[in-house]
Amino acid sequence: IGQLGLGRHFRRLALRLDGAFRADGVFAHDRLRFVDFVDDVEEMLEEVAWQEWGDKEAVDGFEEYVLQHYSG
């Protein structure tokens, strides 16, 4: 990540995700709705895609994919 110059993005992402998971790695549904979490992650990925490749559309479909496969 450091060699790719993406470290600054992942530090910001880590700060935004703080509190989203319990110490045992389970998503903390009582602190944050899963759909809001996925939306935040997609926004961060769009920022990274725009800054690195000039194309935020590169991550289109992320939110839909995750919600279809993991929101059960």
C-alpha cells in the first residue's frame, strides 16, 4: 500500500471504520446500520478511484454487490 501511495486513504478509512466492528471482529449492528457502513466504504472507494485513476465509476456496483451478498 505504501509503495502504491494509497496509505493516506486507508488511514482515513480506518478512522471512519473505528467502532464499526467489535473486538471479536463482528460487525457492531447496534452502533451503525450495515447499509450506512457500506455506503461510507463506497464513498471512500470512489474518492480513491477518482484521485488515483480519475474515474470514480471504477467502483460502481460495490454497494449493490455487498448488500446483495452480505446483508442477509
